[in-house]
Amino acid sequence: MAEEASSLVGILETTVELKSSTEKFHDMFVGRPHHVPNASPSYVQGCELHEGEMGQVGAVIVWNYVHDGEAKVIKVRIEEAEPEKNQVTYKALEGELMKEYNSFVITFQVTPKEGEPGSIAHWHFEYEKISEEVAHPETLLQFAVEVSKEIDEHLLSEE
């Protein structure tokens, strides 16, 4: 049984090179996520705080987004926030994603590039699928990459 369960558990991660600063990019996602729909309108339609304080542990946020051509909703709670590391961890609570996964945790961190302007966004997904039939969330990882690129372009156009 233990072997069977372990094949349902996975980790996917990727990095995205950004031209914008670490602080600006992190602030867009964590401090002002309600601005993300303006910065990435083709992927994110809405972001609403339901509980707590934006960017703080315990905050519950509902995102409306388009993934694989479908409008979807996800409700997440901030599990960890480390502003000094520009890192935040979200746990999915409700939404379409929870129809395919028992658990889904997204950790997002932005770090400065070494010796040059810009930064690197690191996306880390930890999840447990409800069954073998469920695909690993590669398309969701690609979604995170595309949203990161759109936000980066938006932040550069604000400068």
C-alpha cells in the first residue's frame, strides 16, 4: 500500500528569469495580488482576499484564472510567509484543482540574479493526486511560467 500511495505524490519545480527586481515581483504576488489580473489578464481574471491580511500567514485568497482554456477558481491559504527571503507558501483549500488532488502546496520564491539586474522566480509544487489517472500538473507549472513572464513585462512597463 505504501508504494501505491507514493506514486501519487509528486514535486514539480521550475525557475523563470525575470528582468524586474526581486522586491517588485514578490510584492506583486504577495503584497498586491489584486493587481495581478491587470498585469496578466489573459491568465488571471480576479483575486480577492476572503480572510486575514494580504501577504500574511493565514490569509485566505480566492483566485479566478484560465488554465487549459477553462475558467477556474482556487481558494488558497498562506501557510508560510518569509518576506526577508521573498518567499511564500500557499495551500490549496478549494476549487477545481481539489477535484484531482488530495493536497496541493505551492511555494513561490524570488531571488536576485547574481551580478546582474533582474531576478529569478522559483515555483515549487508539492501535491498528492487522488488517483493514477490524474496527470502530473506540468501544464499548471507552465501556467505559472507564463503568468510570471506577463507580470514581469507589466512591471517593466510601469518603470
